[in-house]
Amino acid sequence: MLGLSLTALGARRVWDSALGEGYGVRSPAGSPAPGMSMAEQLRAKLHPSRFPSMSEQMSAIVGFVLGEAFTEPAIAELHLTPDGGVLAVPVTAAGERGQAAFIGAAVDLQANLSRLGMAAGLDADEWSEYARLVRERVGVELSGEGG
């Protein structure tokens, strides 16, 4: 098992260096093009490369929501705790899983995912699909509206 330990204050530092040099946010995607599927549109609009200040931890969360591996390690599982926390289980490209670690509060994650969707300029259909994915994969309802 990986010896990954994420804390609220040191999460980015740990996530950024969990496996040493050569890991991080994977290659960027372009802007949505005509004829793209909804999944492709969301991937392009929400890709971490469009948001230079996005942490690798948030990049991993967005990847988890979209079913992508934007980081190395990626997130294999996210769990909400009864006291409002969020636990993440990291996984390498080789399939090696780390231990579940606290990565923050569910209310903060909900707010950050909502703000990301707004900043990405999602239209109403994209917002609806994004909100559905967040609800199904993470278990939180997004606030705000797209479009």
C-alpha cells in the first residue's frame, strides 16, 4: 500500500509529492469543439489546465467526478463521513491503492465544485449533467446554476 496521508493543511503538498518526481496533473485538453459528446464537452471545459490556480487535489477530485485520471495518483474512491468530512482513496496508474485520507469538509467541496462549474461557463445542459455526476459520484448537491 502507498503511505499516503492527506491532512487539511498539508493535502496539496502531500498530493503533489505522493509518489515523487514525474507525477502531477496530466496533459491538457483543448476547448470544446462542435460535435463533441457531453462527456467530452465537460472534460474540455472542466480540465484542470484551464484553471492555473487549481490544486492537484482539486484536479484529482474533478477527474474522479468525470471518470478521468487528471493526476497521478488519481482518486479511486470518495466517501462522505457522518460528521461532514470527505475521505479520498488514491490510486496510481498501476492500480496501487493508498489509504483513505481526510481531504476536507463536504461543504467546502460542494462550494468549490459549484464555483468551478460556474467559472467553467457551463451552459444549462452541461450544468445539469455536471450536477448529476457530482451527485452520483460525490454525494453532494451543487448550488447555483449553469448557463
